[in-house]
Amino acid sequence: MPKLPADRSESVFTDAKPAYTPNQAMVEAHRCLYCHDAPCIQACPTGIDIPTFIRKISTGNLKGSAKTIFDSNILGMSCARVCPVEVLCVGDCVYNEMGVPPIQIGKLQRYATDAAFEQGWAYYAAGPDSGRSVGIVGGGPAALACAHRLRRFGHAVTLYEKRPQLGGLNTSGVAPYKMPAQRGMDEVDWVLGIGGIQVELGVNVGEDISFEELEFKHDALFLAFGLGPDSRLAEAGADLAGVEGAVDFIERFKLGQEDLSGVCQAVVIGGGNTALDVVRELIVLGVPEVTLAYRGQEAGMSGYTHEWDAAKKEGVRAAWQVQPVGFEGADGKLSAMRCVRLDAHKQPIPGSEHNLPAQRAYLAIGQSKLGDLVAGLQGLEVARGRVVVGPGQATGRPGVYAGGDCANGGKEVVNGVAEGRDAAIAIHDYLCALS
């Protein structure tokens, strides 16, 4: 994969969770109780044998530790950085019930997987050629995990990605204080290192090539095309310069440069994790006054509590129970967001309209679902924009599987990895049955 420009805007961010030194990792690893039926394993969507990989760190077997991780999660290096461990493995550590700080599983996982990457340890090889091929639509975590496992089985794999680079949100959407874009692209190179994964970039499936053509070309398909554009608002003034989607903004400053000079006030609309990422990013990018505008109360936010706590410490303000009713500006540029206050039932309070001054307003109110791209394929069910799947991520159309955001609606990176891996195993079984 090509290198990104070094002067992109995300380069001003520092690591929110600095890597462990060898001594720190050893001390932390020795704290693990190696629980029987460890709840941390159950909390991990990819089911990593967490006590075992930690035990291997404590005994000096770093190469074996990383392999234990990669056996379950080939994108373990990025997941160590981007997983919300506070509500997954770390959140379920038994130490939480004992009033003792939980094991820092994510930092230990990063310690082991970073060592594997830096040392160039190769654990897997492509299997003997099976004579079968699989087309994968998308290039994000689910697609990469599926492709890698399929190559281990010996199947030919082609990734079809409409963007100019692979990695999905790991490249273009992860908050840079968790992981910079280049690290995500370096991991893509590491995954592709198994060999034999063909990549076709700039291919928009459904336009440049049809799904039916892909089915004719391959013995099976895995759909992992993610989510669509940011949802927009229809209120007056929503077309003013400065009113834009949050995901578009994140991608732009992660992969290139973003000019926020002259922006003194910004508002982010939403209460999910994307909104929390953006408010924190704007603070670091130098916007003096950043406000999170949410139509509910603080306790009702869908974003993670630990992320909002960090945002408050960094100086982010909040406007609770407000709803935008329009945007105002001059010469086509935003100057304020017009709001109305909501009551406990989220109904507008008469006479409560007011302005929130802002030169930028970022919409973090969700993304469109792309399931309709395949809704016309016989036997393939789409519900609420998501591709419906059953066991092994199989759709109702023989030989077609789906995973990641297009099927789960927008979960964590680790969920996409798990679904891609499980789909690969199911696809392998399907292809073997064809022989």
C-alpha cells in the first residue's frame, strides 16, 4: 500500500495510551490470575485466549504470545489500539469485582503484536491451491480478516475496493489519538504479506462490475462494503459551507490536510462515539470552543462514558436536550446553528429557540445503510438497510456471505474481524462441499 503524506493534519495528535516498556509489560502480565473460564475471553468478539497470551508474555515467550492473539484475530495489532476494552475484555476482568485495577489487556496485546510487526515474524502461509476463488467486496477489517483466512485454506482471493486504499475505518475513520492512518495501512501490508491476495482498487461494485458478474467469476462472494455517506439534515441552511458530515471530516484530516484557521466555534450534533471522537479531535486541532449538541440527556448518550469523560476533561462543552432547526450564515458560510430546546419527551419547548455560534457544524447522526445495493439479488434479504445473515455469515443466496458494518449496522472493528474470520471458515466448508 502507498505511504500517506507526512504533513497530514492528524500528525499533531499524540498517543492516548502510550506503549508499554518491557518492564511495564512484564509487571502487568504477572498480575493476571489466569482465570478458569476467564470472562475476558467471553467479552472478546474474536474470542482471543487472553490469559494464555498474557502468560506467554510473563514467561518471555513474546513470539508465542503474538501468535495466540493472531490465531483468533489477525488484526490484533489495530484492535489492541481501537477496541473499547473498557466495555469489553478489561471491563469484564475479575479484578473489577475485587476493587483492584483490571489487567490492561489492550496495552499488553499491543505490546505483543507490535513486537511481531517490528520483528517481521511470519506465522502463516497460504495453503495448497484449492482451485477455488472468492470475491470480496470491500477492503476493511471484515474483508481483510476473511481474505487472510481464506488464503490459509488455499483459496484464491480478490478484494474489490472502491477507495484508493484498503483498511476501511482503520485507515480513514479511527480517531488518530488511538491509531494514525499510516499504522492502519502498515497493518494492511502485513496482512497481505501472506501472499496471493489480489487487490483491485477504485472498483465500484454495482457500477463498474455487477454482482452477477462477480458471481460468475468466483465460486463464492463475501460482501463487506460497510456503510454509506453521513446522514444529512433537511433544515434550512444545511447546505451552507461549514455544515458537513462527521465521517467525511475525519477522513479528510486523517488522510490529508484540513484548514480550520478562523474557526473559533464548532458544534458537533449527535451523542454517539463518532460525535465524541470529533469533539476531541477538534480540540486538538486548535478550535477554542467546541460544543456537543445532543437531543437527549447526558445519561442517554449512546457513546461510551469513558470517551465523554475524556472529552469533558479536554474542555468540550455540552448542550443537552437541543435540536437543530436551521443554520444561519452570510455569503454562503455558516455563522450559527439555530436550535430549539426539547422537553423530557423530546418535544420542542415553545419560545426556546436560540443560536449556537459556530463556523463549523458536524453531523454525527449516523450513516446511510448500503444493503439496497444487493436488495435485488434473489434470495438475499435486506432489512432496514442491512444484509441479513445466518450462521457462518451466510445470506439466503447460495455462495454469498456478508459481514462487517453492511450486516451488523455499524459495530466495532473487532466485530467485523470476527465476522470476516467466521465467514471464511463457512465459505471454506461450502467450497469443499462443491468438490
